[in-house]
Amino acid sequence: MPPQNLPPRDAIRRAAGELFVRDGYGATTVRAIAAAAGCDPALVIRHFGSKEGLFLAILPVSGSLTQILAGPLDSIGRELVRYVLEGAESPLAGVYRAMVSASDRPEIKDRLRASIHDVFVGPLAERVGGTYPELRARLAAAQFAGLINACWLVADPVLVCAESDAVVTLYGDAIQRLLTSPDPT
Amino acid sequence: MPPQNLPPRDAIRRAAGELFVRDGYGATTVRAIAAAAGCDPALVIRHFGSKEGLFLAILPVSGSLTQILAGPLDSIGRELVRYVLEGAESPLAGVYRAMVSASDRPEIKDRLRASIHDVFVGPLAERVGGTYPELRARLAAAQFAGLINACWLVADPVLVCAESDAVVTLYGDAIQRLLTSPDPT
DNA sequence: GTCTATACGCTGATAGAC
DNA sequence: GTCTATCAGCGTATAGAC
């Protein structure tokens, strides 16, 4: 995969995407990105301003998640859990790890917060009823992120080895109830 | 707080704890720790082997959480949520952020996984019934971590401004059901 | 405009003299 | 045990060649 015959700007994007996902934010160096893209390190900075700027520029907007959130409201909980269990090896898991490992940078944290809202909380809040639609959607997002954390980041053996049917039922229904249970008094 | 008259080894521990919590792992430098402890940077490495070794050496074992997990089983869900909502400004939140920001280091990830088990999953799994006690405890830990993430790391405005009673009821009962609901068929 | 060469100030870490 | 000197590598900036 070394020097592609892409324009350098795209070669940098491509190389950076692979390395950030594979090694995390801190362990990926500008020099390594430049080497993989077949160009000079200074060029990376010239094009994207900084390593952080490059990272922000190539973060993808999640696609298949949007589909689930637009699907039937009363099966969203279990679908979200399946999404996490099946995606442990996917590039998206790498993206998540990279973002978390860079979350001490304020701008990246802001981006994370904004993404959660745009992709998850906003669309979902419009579809749930009750007195606290936005809060319920945000709590569902929190619970969803908790599973992603456990499966994709911590890679907890209890969950990796668990019967996925049991996880889908237990955790999926818990998310579901957050969205569609009757209001508390 | 500058040069205390502690033995240097303890002065380093103390200074490192404050800086890691305040600035995160990546933004805290060995030289800054040494300056705050009033000693030479090389001494920090000499005593703890590496920056990562120092970080691992000073991570606290969580106390008040253990109390909650040993308390009445049928109110643990709501208690855990209160713990998160009240602790947003606590040093523990800083410790959590520091750990997450260092989670691309394999050894630190291992430590995170082990802590979750020792403090949370193990003690709790012994107390819940049903067919999947350990899985239920692990899922409750995941959901708990999801709220910590949203409140302490992302600092989401929806949650920061939310009525805490509603959060305690909705999210707390969801955790609770993960632990004490009847087994699925 | 696009790119290279070079260099600056910083990092974590080491070797060896007091 | 502690400090001095020094290392290679980092992100980044700039000057100047195509």
C-alpha cells in the first residue's frame, strides 16, 4: 500500500485513517503518516494545519447507525445491541478507540459531543414521546456508549464470551425501556 | 504546595496525582511532575521506571463505590446514578478522564478491565441471582460506565441541566432491572 | 500553489559521575 | 540516592526550490 498514485492530499487522508484506527491517536505520529503516504511530514501539517486538525478532518460520519435509529421504534434497543456485538472487529470500533484516546483534547471532545447529538439524540428525541424525550434519548445514548466501551474498548472477556442472545435480550430491553416505558410519576 | 518536606518518592506520587487528574495523561509531562515535586526529572523515572509505571502506581482503588455495591441490593441502581450525578466535580472524575485518555496503552487498558472486575462485577455477581449473575453484573457495570462517560467525560449539556430526579428514576431503574429482573425465557 | 529541506523546542528515557 | 549530560524522537514552523 505504499506510495499510491493519488494526489498527496488524499494519500495523507487515507494513510492517516488507517494508522489512527490501528494504533490510536497518541501512538500515531505525523512522520509515520507521511511515510505511509509517501510524502514529507511537513506537507501533512501544511495541508491540515496540525495533527489534531487532520484527525478532525478525516473522522467519518456513521452511516449504518443512522439506519437503525430510523427503523421501527419498538425494536431499536435490541438492534443497537446487535450492532455493537457484531461490530467488534469493524473499522468503526477502531475509530471509536481513536476518538476516546484523544478525548483529552478539548476540540475532539466537542466533536464527540456534537456527533452524539447529531447522529443519535436529535433524530431519536423526535420520535419518542413522554415528558422528557430528549433526556430519554440522551440516556439511551449513554447506555449504548456503555456497551460500546465494554465491548470495543475494554474488550471484557465476560461480554466477549457471553451468549449473545442473553445480552441482546437483557441489555437491549433495558435500552428499549429507557425510550418507550411510561413516564415516572 | 511547592517543595514539600516529604521524602521525594512521596512528593512525586502526590504531585503526579494532582497533575494527571487535572491535565490528563498525555498533557502531563515528567518534567512538570518533577518541578511540582521539587526534584529532578530523572528521579521520577528512576523511582517508577517510566511515566506509565508512575501512572499505574498511583491509581487509587475506589472506596465509596464499594460501599454502594455492598448496600441494599434493590436500591443499587438509583444509588449508582446519584453517585455519578453528585461526583461530576470530584477528583474521581479526573482520575476517570485520565485513565480513559491513556486507554490506548495496553497495560492501562488491562488495569481498567481488572478494576472493573475487582470492584464492581465480582462483588455484585455474588449477590444477584438468576442464570447469568456475572453477565448481569457486567452489563450493569457497562451501563454505569455509560453514564460516567456522558457526565464526567463528555459533560453533555442535556444531562448536566437535566432534573436529577428524572435521571435517577429512569436510568437507575434501568440498571436495577438489569440486576434483579426475572430471567428472560 | 505544491512540495522539500532544515531546524527549533519539547518529550520520555538513559548512562554515569558525585 | 541524586544530579548532569545527553539521547533519539516528537509536533510544528519557516525559507525557499519547483
